[in-house]
Amino acid sequence: MKRSLDTICIHGGWKPAKGEPQQLPVYQSTTFKYETSEQMARLFDLEDSGYFYTRLANPTNDAVAKKIAALEGGVGAVLTSSGQAANFYAIFNICEAGDHFITSNTIYGGTFNLFGVTLKKLGIECTFIDPDWDDERIEAAFRPNTKCVFGETISNPGAKVFDIERFAEIAHRHGVPLIVDNTFATPINCRPFEWGCDIVTHSTTKYMDGHATQVGGAVVDSGNFNWEAHGEKFHGLTTPDESYHGLTYTESFGKMAYITKLVTQLMRDLGSIPAPQNSFLLNIGLETLHLRMRQHCSNAQKVAEWLERNEKVAWVNYCGLPSDKYYALGQKYLPDGSCGVIAFGLKGSREDAIRFMDRLDFISIVTHVADARTCVLHPASHTHRQLTDEQLRDAGVAPDLIRLSVGIENVDDIIADIEQALK
Ligand SMILES: *Cc1c(COP(=O)(O)O)cnc(C)c1O
């Protein structure tokens, strides 16, 4: 039976049988027992499915991954120990030394470094493009060894909306998948697979957890990309894997090829699994994701409108404002609301921005974003301080940009705190 997202938030992934716990249990065990040596051998050959070691699979982690896959409308998902690990695995599962990919330049600072610096050391190159360029200029970035295109539904910290359908079409014209980091929108407000995206990633650390209790990530596969049609590009999926006795992922697992390879190769060899306890906490967060997202969006809309009217504010980026550059894209992809994150700048100097932040009361200065508590950050002094001014501008981060993550407190209290700090 088809269920609404609200119901999946509560019931997805875990269906207790008679006498089993109503709440998802924490399977705090590294290993799982079998009766015969033969049973265990079949698991190692991927001929049978079952749990044997938590680095590869754990029932608590799996239940939460299934819930996230159901929310996104994908065929499968894997949880990782962080959002960084999720984005690394999503790319590394189809790129190797000598390969290239294309990414939006308006992405999270950590991802910017991972792609531009660390992957480069592994021999994987990327080209940063401005998503506002015309098709011709973007298509000029493709090379014969280009393996995927990457963007964020709503960029962190610039709050820009990514034109998913357009980028899916461009990627598919070149025979490669589109990967979208859907952290800020969450599947409650946008499901990128419905717009042609092939792989979704998440930092579950943010809204999905929602309470700043655990760092985690997820990779979700739509199952829609036809790897075999472009087999020469994706030989890791379409030719025999020597580390599994010559098994070929697309032949053996069909629509589950990408996600199965990610677990059986990358998780096996690199680790980065979440602790089952963390997945349990994430699951409690997911149970209220639909309720919290509505409150984040309604609060942020009111705060953005208030900021826009305030004479001390120079500019506001929030796609729910009709004046916003991304309003039309927001209405298309995020008709029920985007998220709680607003980017704005104050009239005055960089120091004025810092003074404003220091005078806030319950609104806290933290690196974190997108959870129940309203918080602020000055990317140029904090998350993005390793970028040069030019890279900052390229990443769409103005030096005066303040990232305000509107929480789910009473909106009048949030506005009152901002107002007294501005005064
Ligand atoms: C925070 C964040 C990440 C990195 O996630 P961690 O869980 O901190 O490793 C990746 N993408 C986006 C959009 C983020 O906001």
C-alpha cells in the first residue's frame, strides 16, 4: 500500500512482528551467529543475504536506511558515519584515478575541499561550474572521462536552488548520472528522483537528526540509471569484480547494482559505518521530520520577510521571498517550503556582522546548521575560512554573508532576539 511521507517517517523501515519491540532495537553487536560453515560461506560469496559483520550491514542501520530510501522513493540506501563519507562514497563508487566529474561551485565548504583537494590526490579531477551558466558553457566542461554531475538542492550556505531537472537532462545527454545532495530540503520538501536525479546523498547530521545528537550520512539510489547502456564508462559495475570471484554487479543485482557495490566494496574496504546507537538516535529524529520541516519553513518565511523589511539589512537570500533570484526555481522544486536556512548581509562592515552575532541571546553561534535550535554562522570567518576571497566569491559566499538557521522555537521570540541584537 502506498503511504504518505508523514506515515513513512513514523513507520518506515521497521515493522515489528508479534511480541517484538515497538521501537527499533539497537543491535549493538559487531557480529552475527550462524549454524554451519556453509551458511557463512554463502554470505561471503554474496549468494545469500544476511548479517555477519556490522561493518557491512547491521539490522538497526539497515532499518533506518530503508526508511530514508522509502522517503526519497529510491530502491536502496546505505548509512555512513558522516555526510562527508556519503559524498565521498557516492563519487568514489563510480570514479577512479584518471576520471573526472563536474560539480556546482555553490556547495558546502567541506564538500568543496573533498572534491577540489582530497579527491585530486587520489587522481580524480573535478571541474567547478556556476549553475547559472548557460547549457553551452556547462556542456563544454564535459570530457570523455567525465563520470557524473553533482549539486546541492539548496546550497549551504548560499541558499541557492539547484535546477535539478535541467542538470539531469544535461548529465543524461552525456551518458552520466546526476548526484544531488538533498540535505537542506530533505525528502519532505523535495524528492530529486522525481526530477530525473539518479543518486541522492544526505548529511543526516542536519534536519534528519534534527537535535544535534549524531553525525551521519546516507547515499540513496533511485535504481534508474542504466549503467549497462554506458558500460565503457562504468566498468566497475558492468564487468567482473575479482574480489568477488568474478561477479558482475549489474548482472547479479540489477537496479541494486550501484548500492550493492557501494556496500560490498567501499564499506568492506574503507569502513565509515555509523554506530547502531547513532542510527537509533537518527531514527527518533526521522519520526518527527515532517512536523519539524513545516515549522522550520513557516518560521523562516516570517523571519526572512522581517529581515527584508529591516533598514539595517542589506540583502536577504531565501527562495520563499518573491524578490529572491531563486524564487521561481523554489516554487518549482520546493512548493511546500524549502528549509529554515536564510543567508543575509548587514549594511556596514564585516565587523558589524560579527558584533551583531555576538549580541544574540538564545540564538547561538555554532558550526552546526539545520536543527531545532536557531543558530548563526559567519562562513567567511568559520566554515569557509580556508578558501581564498576569490574562491569565496566563486562559491557564492559573500564576505558579509551571515547564515541564519531558523529553528522551531516561537517565531516571535526568534525575531525579538534578532531585533535586540541589531539595535
Ligand atoms: C554538513 C553538510 C555536509 C557534511 O556532512 P557531515 O555530516 O558534517 O559530514 C554535506 N553536505 C551538506 C549540504 C551539508 O550541509
